[in-house]
Amino acid sequence: METPCISGSARFTIHHTAIAVTDLAASAQAYGILGFQSSGKVVDPVQKVEVVLLRCGNEPGIELVKPIGEDSPVSGFLSRNGPGPYHICYEVDDLDSAITLLRRNGFVQVSDLCPAQAFDGRRICFLFNRDMGLVELLEMKT
Amino acid sequence: MEDSIVREKVKRIMARLFKIDIADIPDEMAQENLKQWDSLMHLNLVVEIEREFKVSLEPGQIGRMTSLQAVCRILQNELQDRNP
């Protein structure tokens, strides 16, 4: 378990870095060179993405994210930047409090809370900060 | 706040973010008609609007802010809810 960052009563632990990609298999193979092991593909119709999770020991994971269709939020990022880091996901023990804390500090909540297919239905939320980019919050397992 | 003041403030933010002259922003401007107004710039626009007007917008509102008119309408509703 990583040591969390603590802000007030909220604890933020890096869970994974999401990488936007155009070819899940090719990217998983490339990360395999670095020693990452990949899980099976998960389709998330809510987020309009296909996802493969990569793990290497106890390090925070990597989430390969491929858009489904042109209206996926990831499509614009890929066309603008090509494959690369898309967001960092932080695991939090109290999702609602963490969202409130970030919104009070200039973060914009860009998605409603929803269950994530790739994380056992745990709730996630995306927020945006001008100086950090996109951030995902994932509620801790109960 | 008067509609015209809200619209002018939003136009000033858009002109700065989109790097266009404020005179080139018609009242009818929409996201689909301006290449610079992509998904990332939309989020930056929302950040600036929240900061300027001291409001906190919900994800559904952010998704509906696809034109200057929609931005101003949603903002006015927020401002009136705050100061009825």
C-alpha cells in the first residue's frame, strides 16, 4: 500500500496512471518490456472506453485507455496529443468529502459519480484543474 | 447581474482563452463553429467562468454549455439561484 497524501481529513493514494492509446494490445506489449503484467480487457460503455490494467509488483498501476467511438472523451485527447498520459487516479476513503475539498479549491467536477466497470463497480469521479489537468478519484474498497 | 454584463464578461474570457478578438465573437457563437473550443479548452473555460462569477457548476451544466448563449443562460440561472 502506498503512503497517502493527506489534505485536511482527505487521504489521496495514487492508484494508477491512465495512458490514452490507440491499440491496447500493442501498448500492453510495449509495457511488458518494462515488466508490467496485463489483465483482460474491460469495456466501459459509460465512459465510452476499453481498458486494460497493467501491474508491476506493488507499484501503482497503469491503465491503458482506448476510446470507443469519436464521441468518447478520450478521442479528442488522442487526436490532439497522440498516445500518452491522460490522467492520474487517486484512491480516497471518502469520495464525497474528497470531491467537496477539491471543488472548494478550484477543481471543476466534469463527471457525475458512477460505478467503474474496471474497478469492481466502485464509484469514480473525474475533476479538472487548470494546473494539473484531469484527475480521477476512486473510492476505496469497503 | 444584467444579461449584457454577463455576456460581455464571458466574451472577454473566451477571447483570452481562444486567442481571438472579442469583436470576432458573435452572440451566436457555438462550440461546433470554433475549432479552438475543444474538450480541453471547454474545461479551461469552465474553470475561468467559475472563478470569475464565483459559482460551482455541476457536470450536467458543464455538458450543456455548448454555445455562448447556453453558457450565459446557465450562468444567469446559477446567479439568480444564489441571489434570488
